[in-house]
Amino acid sequence: MRANITLNPLEERDIFLNNTPLRLHDIFLRKFLLLFITMFLILGVIFYVWIKDIYIEQTKTDLLHNIDIISVQIEDFEHLDTKITKLKRLIDLRITIINKEGTVIAESHKDKDLMYNHQNRSEIIQSKYQNYGSIIRYSNTLEKELLYVSKKFTLNNQQYYIRMARDIEQINQQFLSLGLKIGFLFLLFMASAFWISLRISKNVQDETQQILEFLKNLTEQKKELKIDSTYSFEFKKITNILTQLSHNLAKKNKQKSKYTAKLKLSNRQKDDIISAISHEFKNPIAVISGYTQTLIEDKKINPTIRDKFLTKISSNSLKLTNMIDQLRLSLKLEQKKQTSVFTSCNITHITTTIIEDLKITYPSRQIELHAKDIYIDADLTMITIAITNLIENALKYSQDAVEIEITEKSLDIKDHGIGISKADLSKVTDKFYRVSSNGWNNSLGVGLFLVKSIIDIHKFKLAIHSIENEGSTFSIVFN
């Protein structure tokens, strides 16, 4: 099928002049030079007319800022000429202070007594009725053209004017320097664009071969493929269609892979959850079931033993409730559905309360607290859960005393227990990760995940240092 290609007159002249086709390099060179000259002329005019006005306005703004600073510093007119002369040497600007009647009361570049009344100067009249006044005018005093900016201020209920002036020649020199820099960057950009265009022109002849190779690779595609052409509309349309086709195929393959991976992950997590729940719930349920069965069958059981059984049933029921609550809270934190209320909390008082509660469960264990009153911004409920989990872990996996130290920087919980191996250290805060090789099993696999999630919400850090068979230190780093 023949393609109907319509060329505009300029392209016909370029390509078919004297029935001799031009080389691609010539086509790119001619069009690029035409574009370059046009853009250079247009941008040159815009730069001179528009950007120079912006530069002048910026200079006015700078002068107004200087005027505001000087007006704040003037508290009286004692030694004012000396102050103005010092400012002149410091900022290299002409400074004039004029009273309401137009009399010059301070001047940086000329004897004020030799100066005419300034009441009718254009910039003074403007600043009298507007926020400020400005004008570009030739100065007979300095014999050069200056940009004047004037602004009124009040001192001791009297109105005065501060006028500052900058040499237009200096402004033009700075503007010229800026223009040369921008011009150099523009030329550098255009040279880079020209080089890129030439490189593209050299590669156009390979477009057809690239498309054939692309089609070949598409038949055995394993990932998304891309192809592009900027030579002509026809090539552009073909490569866009081929790229879209590859994108659609890759997207379907990716969705299929994601679905398969998600299904495998869901199945694995389901097995992990069921295994963890089965393992952890089995013992409390067995205790509750056994003691309950004994109480049902033995109606005449000794009251002391009955109370002991009921206490065991109650404590194991509470244990089950706590495990369920931790699972629910971990799900809420993971799904970002848990709301937080931050207040100033005495972390030492919170830890002391937790220790007193844990001593009921672990009456024979020693917990040493070294701390002074430290206050942090935290959610009271969640930070209590995090600290409780860390201290209870230390009690579970060690026999010696647990040491707790609280400073302004961190809360450190140290035990002398079984420790955690280096291989497991980076994974113990993962959800449903349970270490069993050394007896450290992280309960349901949510305890440290829950602690880590709570600490992340507070924008604190959880630091873990552990050596197998020597002990572990868990730190909540506040800053």
C-alpha cells in the first residue's frame, strides 16, 4: 500500500531542489540555524526591554529596603552628616535626607548648605502622596545619570524624606554582565541542541531496522519494550502504536505476576497467622479448659485450690485478651486507622507505673530503674503499650535483673538473657517474624512489630543491640 505523504512548500524546496535530495544533515542544519537566528533576535529584544525593566524595579526595591533600614536606625539628627558619610562608604550609594519644607538636612556627596531646596523634585512630590517616588535623572552634583528613590518617614511627629540614588552606569554594567552570562548559557544550550539534532539525523537511517528488531523481540517479550522516532509523523505513529502494544502486554503480564505473588503472600501470611495463633493460644486455652473441667467435675474441691484455679483461669483469659488486642492494634497501625492524641507525658512516671504492674505478674524478678523526671510529647496509651512490651520481653528472656535507664535522649532497657543472633536482629520487628532457634520467639510475631509501629508514629527510633547468650538492650531514642 502506498502512503500518501504531503510535503509543505518549504520541505519540497529543501528536499527536491534541482531533483537532488538533500542530506539529512543539511536539512537539520538549515532549519536549526533559521530557528536559532529567529529565537536569538526575539529573545534579545525581550531580554533588553522586559528583563531590564525587571532589573531596574529590583534595584528600586533594594534601595527601598536600604531606606527602611536607615529610617529605623535614625533616632535623632545629632552627627547625622557623619553617619550618612559612613553609610556612603559602606554601601556606595548617594544618600540625602530632606525635611518637609524641602531643605536638605544631610547629604553624603555634597555640602548640604550649597544645595537647592528639593521640595519640587519629582521623586519627593511622588513620595509625598504615594508609598515612594522614583526617577532617572542627570545629577549636576555628580555629573552622571542616577536612579533616585525617595520615601517619607516620621521622627518625633515630624515628616522627613530619605532619598537614595544609584549610578545608572553601574546598573547598566551589571545588567550587561548578566546579559552576557545568559547569552553564553543560551549559546551553550543551542550548541548542545544542535549536536543532539545531528546525532538524531545520523541515526534516522536505522529506524526501519530498529522497528524490525522491536517486532522480533516483541514475540518473546519478558518485560516492557520501548521504541521511539522523531524523524517523521509516519515513523512516530508506528513507534507509538508498537510501544503502546508492548506496554499493554507488559501491563497484563505484570498484573498477572502481581496477582500470583499477592496470592502466594496472602496464603503464606494466612499460614503464619494460623500457626502463630494456634501456637500461642494453645497453652492458655488448655489451662482454662483443664482447670474449668476440674471445677465442673469436682464439686467438693478445696476452696483454696478452687481460688487458685480461678486465678489461673482469669490470668490466662487476660493473656488471650491482650494477645487479641495486640493483633487488632497492629492491624490498625498497619492500615493507618489508629488515631493518636499527643500530650506532654512524664515518661519516668509512666515507666514506674508499668514496673509496679509487671511486678504483680513477675513477683520474684528484680527491675532496676535509673531515671529523673523526663517529659516527652507522646500518645499516652500507645507509648505505654510499647514500653510494657519491651520490659516484658526483657523479663521473659532473662533470669537476672532488668536494668532501665531514662535520659533526655533515650529510654534503654537492658537484660542479661539469651540475646538475639545477628541473622535475626534485623528481622525481629517484622510482622509475624518469630525466632525459635534460641527460644526467642517474639510471641505472636507482632510484639516488636507493634513497638516499632508505635515508635515510628512518634517519630522516635528503636535501636536494638544484642549478643547471643549475653543479653540485649532495646532503646527508644527520642531525638
